[in-house]
Amino acid sequence: MKLNPNEIRDVIKLLEAGKPLPDEYRFKLFEDKREVELVWNGKTNEVTNIVLPFQTIEQIDEPRAENTNDTKSQLTLFDSDQRGRQVKGWTNKLIWGDNKLILSSLKNGPLREQIESNGGIKLIYIDPPFDVGADFSMNIEIGDEQFIKQPTVLEELAYRDTWGKGSDSFIAMIYERLVLMHDLLANDGSIYVHCDWRVSAYMKIILDEIFGEDNFRNEIIWQRTSARSDSETYNHIHDTLFFYSKNIDNIIWNKQYTEQSESYISNFFRYSDSKGRYRLIYPLLPGRRVGKTGVAWKGIDPNRYGKHWRYTVDKLNELERNDLIYWPKKGGLPGIKKYLEDNKGRLLQTLWTDISPVAGSAKENEGYPTQKPVSLIERIVIASSNTDDIVADFFSGSGTMMAVAEKLGRKWIGSDLGKFSIHTTRKRMISVQRELKNHGFDYRAFEILNLGKYERQLYIGMNLNLAEDDQQKQLTRKESDFVNLILKAYKAEIASGFQHFEGKKNNRLVAIGPINLPVGRDFIHELLKEALSKKLTKIDVLAFEFEMGLFPNIQEEAKDKGVDLGLKYIPRDVFDKRAIDKNQVVFHDVAFIEVKPLIKGKTIAIELTDFSVFYNQDTIANVESDLKNGGSKILVDNGKIIKVTKDKNGITERTILTKKWTDWIDYWAVDFDFENKKEIIRIKKEDGDDFEEVWTGDYIFENEWQSFRTKKNRSIELKSIFHECQKGKRKIAVKVVDIFGNDTMKVIEVNI
């Protein structure tokens, strides 16, 4: 510290007055060897180290059986049980949730050991949300119409955390995650960060700081579109990919080539014979040599020209025997033939102009707004990983990285906050499995995970950088405001004397889930424990989002304990004061499934007979009042998607687009032996750093048969194949995912 007495006096005065210090004192008070550093509002070196257990929601070990014979015991490439399910070896992982918590739990939790035993993560590619105007809204196809699904509250909060304070928010978000990714990478691993002109300048400095300037490998320019003339400035037609390694001396690198242009071929491969087109390479290289390349060959002494042969004399003789030496008819130095078919192409450079964006009609198009082309990701995966390596994408979107990795024989980890993204990727990966199976190629099982056992501070969006006393004050204030808002919208009164219940409506106690996390089993188990201790028989749980695979098991568990458990979604309208004042806020129930088992001898099939949802998005009154003449808009009202149109005279017309209950179904699957596989999680022991295995009391849904809509094929089957089973009682689970990406499950008991 280099302060003179006057500066020390000024610092003390400023601190006592509660005023900020001028920037110049930052460098005088704290020694920092970095000459250039990116500074933003809220910058901190603190990185989360929270460890949450990963809960397995679903496992897909193989594509669906197409006929009953396929449901018999099968042999697979991996060690399997009698059902043909993979039980040993690496299982690919698709994780739903906040990637900051996922990365921290991977880095510090028990899965780290599994990752390291498989060689570590060799490659990370991320395409973070660098477009400040983008959000989590999605286009949903309903017949010939498209409906814009608004983001969930959790997704909206994530968007606000990313862009709420402009670039400061984005930098703070991505910085902490990149620090965690750097730690997770194997020593010979690499990372590619995809961005554009909006954040590329910040991103380069952040990556230099985290990975080190010496580990910067390339700035790759991808021309994603052709030239346009719709702007008063130079049009933005490219994205940037920053390529860094973890270590300067240890990196996986596989050279890649691109095809030579027609003009290059015509200019250089000017000769031809019976073997094809070829070019001539000059046989000498600069400088005299006294070794095997400096001796005379065929009467020609290279030293006479002040040079040496490109190859040894033995190699030149071999080339001549293979007719790869060209002798000019007029005499002189020979040429070495290089045939076009042996040419690997042009070594790939940093300007990529040969990859087009995903076209609307392309087979790979998943209808995802930020989807990147398969060929782009293939190039990255091939260059910076090898077969059986683990690759990862923690902003996985439509799952392109996962699909490419599976086809190229890589192991993979993917994660995303959007439930619709996870669902899109699930369908895509099942399609990849089917394709690989049909062609006789290998494929791996994958599982869908989410995080459980959240800390209380995470429920309400605490600022963990505050002092402990200030944290407690903020927590109390935020919880009170949040609870009062929800209870008022639900028309419930405040209840006191309970640990977990905040309100009461009629004869039912009301508990409210967190604002920024899904309600999971641990949350509800605490409610049930209190309900039983106080002899409560009717409770409602209100939540913005529920954990995947939560119901109906949790309701059945509550029912067995004598508790009537109601689960209701909190609508987005809860934050609209006008909607609350007009009593327009509707808390809708979770979806409802009806199925029918069809038993034939030792086989059973499942028929889907009914499916009900109760969503709301916007109101008919609001849409009709805001709609201009000649316009139209689609909304959701109590489980029906309705198109409202207003003609040029102001007369409105309503058309129900979801005419049948099947219109709501995007995907459904069957586990023909549901209680076959217990869900085991590893949690840290209270008395140390070791982990122990604990059964959650639940079972993993093993996806054995499924039917789903694709962009090309909008039809869906309503009856599964007949599946061969052993005689006796068993439980069968049926999972349905609606067009919004929300899942519901029903478990039935049958006797075969």
C-alpha cells in the first residue's frame, strides 16, 4: 500500500462519511498485477460452492420396442439386467435447472468422481443468451396456427438476472459460471464460447481473466447469413466463437480440412492422366544439406542450386516406381505429382463461411429460436475431443450438442433452465437413439435429472453478499411481501402458529413454494410432517413450478397418510395488481390423466383415454379490448387455446383451436414395471465430507415405450404395443408431457 499522510486522511474522511473512494485508490490500496481488467457493478471473487443432490427423474436406455418380441430379454453392448436396461458404464445426463447450481454441484459433489473416472470433461461448448431482446417465449404449433407461449416465472426471473441491469447483469451471470466451468474442465480440455457483437468485447476480457491470455487459441468468425441491405449501417452477418484451452501445453487437437474451391482446383490442379487430376510440387527446398537429402539423384545435384531434395533419395525412388514423378520432355528438374483425390482439402482457418444457419425446412430444425446448425457443432466436437470423451453444454437449448455428441460416439452432459428445452432435447435424443439402432450403431443411455434439497436462502432470492444480520432482515421482509401477495390473489387469509403454512382458505391450510425454484419432494415432505403432527387433513401447495416427476406419487403418498394434498400452479397474473383487483387471477390444478390397461395373456398394452389441463394465459376480455380491427391473437383460457379475431368492422370471433383432448399431448411414455428401480441419491454426511447413498422413497421412471409429435409428423399414437411381462402384480407408470413441456404421471396397478 502506497499512501501518503494526506491520502490516508482523505480515505478516512470518505469512509466515515459513507462515501465511495475514487477509482485511483483501488490501485493504491490493493496490489494487482493485472494491467487490464474488466470491472462491473457487483463484481466479486466469491463463487458459489453449494452442493445439491441430483435426483433422477427419468431414464431412457434404448429406443422403444416396435413389437412384442422386442420386449423380451435382449443383449446389448453394455452390461444389462434381464430387461435389457443398461446398469453399468457411463450414462449421459440431461439436467433441468439453474446451471450455476448445477455446475457447483458437479464441481463439488459426488458426480465429480464419476466424471473424473471417465477422463473428465474434455470439451465445453456454450451458446449463452447474449441477445438482450430475447426471452424464454416459445412458438407452439396448434394445427396450422402458432401460439406464443410466455416464459414461466422462473424463466422470466432468469432473464431478469441476466439482463436486468444491462451488460453488468450479463457479465456477472456468465463470469461465475465460466469460473465453475474452468474448474470442471479436464487438464487437456477446451472451451468454445459462442457470442456476437453485443457482448464479444466483454467476453474476450472475461475469458482472458479466467483462462489466462496464454490459453487463448482462436477467435473464430462464423458467417451465419449472407449479405443484406436492410440497414443504414454495416449489417451484422457473423457470430464469434472464442476458443480457449485449460493448459497451454496440453490440448486435444484434431486437424480439419475444408474442400478446395473450384477456382483453386482449376488454377493448381492443371494436369491430368489416367489416375485423375494432379498438380506438380517443386522437388527442392532452400538450403544445402550433407545428409540423405543433399546427395545427387538421377544425375541432379541439388547443391548446385543451393538447395536440397524435399525427400530422401530412397523416398524419391519409391515415388518414381509409383509413377509419382513427372519428367519434363525438354529436360530439367522433375516435378512431384500430387493428385486431387489425395488432397485433404484446405486446412481449416478461423473464418468459417461454409456453414449455413438452420433453415426452416431443414430436417434438423427443432423450431428452437437460437438453434445452431449440426455441422457447426460437429466441427467443434471433432476438432477438440475424441471418441468416448465427455463433452458438455450448459446452455443446451434444443440439444444440438447432445445429438452431435451421441452420433460421434462421445459421452455428454447437457443442462438448461427451460423445461421446454429439456423436453425438446429428450425427444431429439430418443430420435437419435432410434436412428442409430436402425443402422446398427452404438448408443448410450441417458437420464433426466434435476436438483433437490434447496437451502432456504435460495427459495426467496437472497443476496448472499450481505452481512448476516442484513441477510436475515432482507429474508424476513421479502418472505412477508411475497407471501402476502400470493395469499391475496388466492383469496386466502394469513395463518399463524405454523412452521410451513402461511395461509388458510376455507378449511384448507395453504403453503407457498419459492418464487425462483420448483417445488420438490423435500419441500412437500416437510409440509406432510407438520400436517401429521398437527392433525391437518387438507392442504394446498401453490407453486410457480413443480419438480419433474413429482405427481401423482406425492399425492398418493399424502393420501396414504390421510392428507388430501392439492397442488396448484400460481399464474403469472399474480403480479398484475389490476388482475387481482378484478378477481381475474385463477390458480389452476395440475393436469389429469386417464389410461386403460389392455391385458392379453402374458402381455399388456396401455391406452391413453383422457388428458385434461387447466392453463390460463391472458383473458378473453383483455384480448378483445386490446385487439385492433383486422387483427387476431391466440390465448389460453381454462385449458382451451382460443384464437380471437376482429374484422375490419370491429366484430370479434372466437375459434377454439384445441378441439380434442389429444391436441394438448406432445409426448407420452410407459414404464411397464415402475417400482423396479429405486431412486438413490448421494448426499454429504453431516459429520464429514464423505457422501452416502440414500433412497429417496421414490422410483425412477424407465422409459420403455413412447410416442411423440415431431415438427415433420404431428400425429401421435394413443395405444402402446403389447409388452411381455412376468405373471403377478405390478405397477405401470404412464407419463404425459403437454405442448408446453410440463409433465404429469399416473401410476396404475395391474395383475397379469
